[in-house]
Amino acid sequence: MGLDLSPAPSQDSSIGAAIETISKQPFGASGTMTAVGTITSALKEIGARRAGYSGIMLPVLEDPLLAERWNQGRVSLDALLSYSAVCATGLDTIPLPGDTSVEDLARIIGDVATLSVKWNKPLSARLLPVAGKHAGDMTEFTDPYLVNGLIRPLPSKEQVQ
């Protein structure tokens, strides 16, 4: 029925590195949105019948460079979601504290859903609350397709005040 033209990052192939090549800045810095939009536009110009997302995916724990930038604090959950305005991702393989509440998950998924409705496009939320882990801990996945990453705290009311 068509081709899913989504670039698939892996241990050996990083969409984050491609974005940094275009922006000439670390992923998450100013220019990231422009680079993501440029790649998305190029994918749309391919003259093939498209299926699936057919856009850039930004899976934090499946792309070594994205995981590194996440661990460095150069990119946040909200920044990743903002890039979804010009690409096809949503929130993809985001490590969360194991005690993340249902209410927090609902708020995050609500933000993804709001952007999805606004732009009339499918977005996903592959959120990974890691049992027994807290903000500041590293994940300890043994899956060969996942890169381990830092579990970052969720923004809370206390941090904003």
C-alpha cells in the first residue's frame, strides 16, 4: 500500500547525528527544529506512496546520540514534544521514574494528544516508567536495541514556583 519512509535509528545509524550535521549544533540547541523540519520536508518530496508515519522518529533510547544528549540535559521531554510539530514522532522511548503517577502520565499523554489533534496527525507516546528507578538513576536495560539512559525528573509544580 506504500512505503514508510521513516529513518530508523539504531546503534550504528543515528538520526540525531544527521540532525546535528544539518544544524551544526548539538541536538536540542537552537536550530534543531529547523533541521528536523528540513529532513521532514525532504521526506515529503520523495515521490513514493507513503504509509505509516513516514517521518522522523526521535527515540531517545534507540539512538546513541539522542540518548547522550538526553543524559547531558540538552533536550527535555517538552522539547522533544515540540519537535513533533514538524516531524512524526510524539514522545518515543522516554525513560521515566518508576513511581511516575497515573496523573503525570495522563498529563504527558494529554499534551501529545493535544498536539496530534491540533496538527491532525498521528503521534505516539512510548513512555517507559522503570520500576524501582528514580530521577538521577540510569536505566539497566539488556535489550540490544536500547541504549541505557538517565532517568530525568518530571517537571513539577514545586520546580516551577
